[in-house]
Amino acid sequence: MEIFSALILAIVQGILEWFPVSSSGHLSVIQRLLGLDNGLALQVSLHFGTLMAVFVYFRKDLVNVITDILNGNWKTHNAKLGFLLLTASIPAAIAGFAFFRLFDGLFSSLLVLGFGWLITSVVLFIGSFTHKRGNRNLGFGRAFFIGIAQMLSFIPGVSRSGMTISSGLFFGMDEKNAIKFSYLLAIPVIIGANLVTFGNRTIPVEYLFPALLCFILGLAFMNLSFKYVLNNRKNLRWFGLYTAILGITAIIVSLF
């Protein structure tokens, strides 16, 4: 039964990770409904599966970034992208290592989840109403601000992709580049979460198959989201409406 429940969570994670609705928030609620107590270890394992999906899907971009940086070609577009990702990762790295366990404990509060989803809803609506201003280049200051927005996603119910994509759109990025930057920015966050949770230990064997399922579903739904769903910023309003309904429902249930 526990393995079956883990597979359900893997399906949810593999699909929802690529949409701005807080997959971690959904996992927390489903774990509560199923009576599971796998906690953070299972969630981090599932995120590892989606991390591998990012590596495979954006493998060419990652190879180009690493190659140019290692070869000292720091003025190229690829090298700048790498440095921008490192800059945007700083706020989450500081907050994650300092308060990771605190944020983990907050996932047990349905009230906190509800307010987190409402925050996500507001940010998504703001992002959906921004106007296209061409393909504006992202500077280090703006990248750092996107990193701050990502840091807020440690709050249960606040969507990481929702915060980072909306912030990118607000700063004038087009949809494609905002989504790509958001997905690539997940790499250092997930790696950091694995280090904090497992240290030098490997992922528990019983979580390997759910992580593999996350990887397979992640590739399919990342492509769907990247090419057909989030490529139009107006679609963020539908996710904003969905997270608003989730947030209000969670708050009402937690109070009564």
C-alpha cells in the first residue's frame, strides 16, 4: 500500500512540477489524505526524478553553458546564462541551508498552504497582465530579484515556477526565455535540497522507482508545458484561478 501511494505521489509530481500550482503543496495534501508520513525524504526523491528530466530536456543548453565557462569564454550568451543562474540561486541557497527544516515543518499546516496558494494566485495574475516588451536581456540585478522570488517559494503553497516565470515576464522576458530560465533555475535548488536532506547518503531504494516514474512523466509534461501551455502568458490566469480556489478551500477547511 505504501508503494502504491508513493506511485500516486510520483504521478502528481511528474505532472504538476511543470505548472505553476506548487507541486509540493499538492503532495503535502495528498500525503495527508492517504495518511502517509514519508515527509520530506519522499518529496525530495521525487524532485530528483524531475531534476533528471530537466537535465535531459535542456542538455544542449547545459552543455553549452558549462563548456563556455570552463573554456573561459565568459562573454558569450551561454556563459552569461550560467552566471545569471548562479546569481539567481544565491537567495534560495542562503534561505534553504539556514531554514530548510523550518519550512519543512510548515507543510503540516493547511492554513499556511492556503495562504501560499493565494500568494501564488496573485503573482500569476500579475504575470499574465504584463505586456510583451520584446526579448529584453536579463541583467544580474534582475536575476537576483528573480532569485528572491524563488526563495519565497519555500513557503508551502507558493509555486516556485509561478514566482520565477512571473518575475521574468515582469522584467520584460518573453515567455520562452522566462520558462527556460525558471526550469534551469530549479537545478541548484533541487540539488541543494537533496544535499540537506540526504547528505552523502543515497536516495532510499524504495523511492527509486517513483523517482524514475517522475522522470518519465516529467519529460512528457515539461515539453507540453514549455511548447503549448505556458508559451502564452495569458494562460497563467487559469492557473491563478485554480490556485485561488485551492487557497480559499484550504483556509476554510483548516478553520472549520
